[in-house]
Amino acid sequence: MKKLFFGICVFLIGISANAQCAMCRAALAGDSNVKKAEAVNDGIVFLMIIPYLLVAIIGFLIYKMYRSKKKKAEI
């Protein structure tokens, strides 16, 4: 279980933040908008954290519920 958790953490930390829609990329293209482009990329990454976090929390709660039912069944 620890290896799986570690692997997921390493995968999520190593993701590059070069994801923009075509409209944003066209509006922020050029050397003069480098800071704005980095800010947009950071915003996209922060917005993507919430769905992953919610899925992880729900998965953990289901795992915890399953584990507690299994322990009660053994007793």
C-alpha cells in the first residue's frame, strides 16, 4: 500500500504544467507575456488539484469503510 501511495505522489508531483487551451495559448503567445502565461499555467494546475483531491478523499473513505466492515466480520 505504501508503494502505491508513493508511486501516485511521485506521478502527480512530476506533471508538467504546460497545458493551455488554444485560445489562451494564442492570447499569451510571445516573449512579452511570459509572466502572464506562467500565471495562467499555474491557475490551470491549481484548478485541476480539486477534482483529484476529491477523488482521493472519496477513495480513502471507501477504503476505510471497507476495512472497518472487514474487521467487524472477523470478530
